[in-house]
Amino acid sequence: MAAVNKEKVSRWKKYFPLIHELVLRDIKVKYRRSFLGYLWSLLNPLLMMLVMTAVFSHIFRFDIENYPLYLITGQTLWSFFNESTNMAMYSIIQNAPLLKKVYIPKFIFPLSRVISSFVTMLFSLVAIVLVMLFTRSPIYWTLLLFFVPLLLLLLFCVGMGMILSSLSVYFRDITHLYGVLCLAWMYATPIFYPLEQLSDKMQYLMHFNPMFQYIDCFRSLVLYGQLPSGTTLLACFLASFGSLVIGLLVFNRLQRNFVTQI
């Protein structure tokens, strides 16, 4: 049994350089012919934060302490989720010519898209640090655990990417419907407004919103200096590993006919 497991590990190891190259390619393509290049990973969340802070602090007047930091923490995690799952959704379709010519494990394509978005998000964390310094936010020891919700969110996005990339091969309407779903999901998640703004029924439903749980966990560590509640952590773990297991099962079931469908 041990020999079989070692053989499987060594077989997959040889594809690590390919994943590395695909991640680098995605990042380079994203900033190709851009004068500021990788700086956009820092500037984009800051500019979005400034615009949304002006709108929701002065026009809609949401009374949230340290609103810029509240906003950019939620916005950064949501942007990663939105970008990574959308990129993963098209990964099999866009690599159809390559899949028809040579054998490559198909899961590598959605996986590399999610990882490349994750790397971009890590650059964006510098923007959060700058906002913390500018607003003179207190630095809590819980900040050392910031990676926990990010890694759990990464697993969730990998699972979602597997599901979307496989379904989009058979049902191209998914690519259009998902954009509408993401828009509705974003407004249903307290990213730029407080949870208390919602009705009691909607606040209860937030317990079943994975993105709210990840954002709430991240804000607890970074913004409030508190350890997330056991309920929040459990919800994050269940959503991450549930999404990953379902994603792998769906992808493994549907990938057999990818070549004939693309």
C-alpha cells in the first residue's frame, strides 16, 4: 500500500513544474502591456476602497468604525473568490487545443487558475497593511493567524473551480448565469454594509453563506483582534472541505468526455 501511494505521489510530482509555469503565465498575461504591471495588485484594491468609502460613508452613511479597513478586508477576499472561480470556469474550454493533442491531468488547469489568483491576492494584502498604517489601526497578535481563513478560502475556491470548469464544458450557459449569481451573491454578503443592516431572517441565513463566514473570520483576526467563534471556524472548515470533495467528485465524473465535448 505504501509503495502504491509513493508511486502516485511521484507521478503527480512531475506535473508541479507545469502548474508553476501555468501560474506564471496567467500572472504575466494579466499584466502584459500594463505600464504599472504588478503594482495594480496593490493599487486596484486601494482605488476601489477609496471610491466605495466615499459612496457608502458619505452618501449611504453606514456608521462602521474604521470603515476603510472594514471595506478592504471584505473586498479583497471577495475579489479573489470572484476572479479565481471565473478564471477556473473557462480553464478547460480555453485549453481545448492542448488537451486534444497531449495527455495532461485536466484538473491542473482550474487548479493553476485558482492558484494564480491567490498569488495576486497575496500582493493585494500589502494594500490592507497600508490602510492599517494610514488609519492607525491597532496591531493585534491575532494578525499572525491571518493565513487561516485565506487557506480555507483557497480550498473552497479550488472546489468551486472544479465544479464550474467541468459543468461549463457541457452547459455553456453556466458561464453567463454565473456572472448574475456572483453579482447577487456579492450584494447578499456584508462586504460594504454592516450585518446589522439586514433583517433578523437574513442575518440567520448568513450562517449558510460561506463567503460571509470567511470574511467574518478574517475581519475578526485583522480588524477586531479576536479569535473567530467556534461556529464560524466550523462553517469555514465544512464549506472548504465540502466544496473540495464535491468538486473533485464532479470533476472526476465528468472529465472522461471533456475531449469530445470541447
